[in-house]
Amino acid sequence: LPKETVGMHWPSLLAGSEGTLAVVTAARLRLVPWFNQTITALIAVETLDHAVDLLGRLRRHVASLDAVELIEPTAMELVAGHLDRSPPITAPVGGSYLMIDCADHLDPSRVLLDAISGAPGIVDAAATTDAPRRDDLLQFRDRITEAVSAAATATGQPTFKLDVAVPVPSLRKLLTIAQQAADTDGARLIPFGHLAEGNLHLNYLGATNTERIAETVLNAVTDLGGTISAEHGIGIAKTRWLHLIREAGDLAAQRAI
């Protein structure tokens, strides 16, 4: 899994201990180039499986690929209402949206368009290299969290959030289980995430039994070979599920520290 923030990150702990736990004898610095030629595309596909297939195609053919974000229709509907704007494209029932970003020293437009041309499952697309239009397009992804918070505030009930990751081919199965948990609870599920990392942000609006949702989803995540926290960490709420993905010796070492 490309992302995991569960428990202590031992390299960071040792490096940050300033010699009290270990001595760092060498370090490697990775520099990231600045690219000023960019293109953003919003693509609607027939199914999540088509989205996964398209990700593989992009990885094979588009060296300038910077991000592939997944937006499920309920998330797009929510953020569009929050922005009071209609998205430029529409995904079919059962479909998904992908927000694709590419960046390079040379214009990556042709390479991206060639890669998606003829790809199975694509039903609609909008793309731009113009900076203001890119910003407008990106708002449909970047302001989803804001839209979720506004919806929760309107109902007076906090959002129940899970930040999980599974191998990319298992995303559809996980999303199905997450939706079943929402249906059982009577909650509204707003899912989006980072497709290339198999990372889903599962936002439950109006949830009544958050522990049951967590039990269902987090056990499914571990059964699928995933992690119960991809980005946001364990905090207090997820500590009871740490044993699902950490060995007893690891947990004992963390307690000792």
C-alpha cells in the first residue's frame, strides 16, 4: 500500500529523537521538480472497474501523471450543490468520476488525450490547460470536504469519517461493503479518494451507530489486505482496531516507547 499512517512510523520516530533512541548516520534528500505545463481532466466512466482499468492505462502511457482522484456520484452531487454549479459532465448510474492532473516541462495534453482516446468505459470528459478553468474544475474535488462539513452542520450531527486504503483492484468490493453499512444504518455515504493509492475517504452523514459501521468496514478493509488508516492516523477512535493490522510485538514496542 502506498499510504499508511497506523501507529508509530519508526523511521520518523528514530530520526526525530535527536540521538536519544538512535543516531542517524546518513540521509537521502529527494528533490521534486517544478513543472509549469499542466492539464486537468474530469472524466466520467461507466463503472468503478473501468476507472481502475483507466488508471492502469494512464500509468503505462502518461509519464507526466500527477494525480488521479476518484469522485463517486453522491460526492459530486453534494459538492455541486454546495458550489451552486453543475459539473460540466455527468456520470451514468453506477458510474464514477475521475479528476486527472498531469504536469511536465512540456505540454502533456497530447499524451494524455492519446492515452484516454478509445479507452473502454469513458462516457464523457472535460479537459483544460487554462489556469482559471483548471481551478474551476478542481473545485469539484478540492471542496468536497467543505461540502461534507456544511451538510453535517445543516443537520446538526457530526460526520462519521473513515480514511482507509486497500489494493486498487479491491476498491469496488470495499465500496460495496461501505454502502451496505450505510444502508443498514440509514446513513448517507459520501465517498471520494485517491484512486492511484487505493485510498477512500468514507463520509457517513446522519449515522446512528458509528461503531457498527466501523466494525463492518474496518474488518472488511483488513480482509482485503488494506489499512484502517491511510492518511489521518489512528487518534483515539480507532485504537481498538489496531490489532487488525499490527502484530502484538509491534504494539508492545509502541506502548514501551
